Amino acid sequence: MYVMEYNVIIEKDEDGWFVATVPEIPGCYTQGKTYQQVIERVAEAIEVCLEADGMKNNKPLKFVGIQRVEVATN
């Protein structure tokens, strides 16, 4: 068994739910009512996404950083 680590972005939506997205795996996301719940669920979601996409041997990208970018809209 090989253990891989993935970067997960966790945000809180307007209803108070935590939403977790895995940028390295397109379409891999989940949500939970609590932070702990979303962490548990995203681990499961990663496993399912890797199996479904045949990406079990895919190596994660190296994390560099997160930057907030401000954009003016009309």
C-alpha cells in the first residue's frame, strides 16, 4: 500500500456547510456540516475519485501556496 497526500481547499458556504475541493483531482469534492465531518468525507471522496478515474498511481502535485486575488466586477 502506498500513502499519498492531496491538498484540499475547505470553504464555508452561505448556509454554514463546509465544502472541500481537491484541485488535483477534477470533480472531486464533498461537503459536511462540521469541519471534522468534511475532513472524513473528503478522504472517502478522494479514494472513490481515484478508483473511478483509474488514477490510483497518479502522483499529487507539489503544493506551492494559495493566493487571494482581487478582481473588480461591474
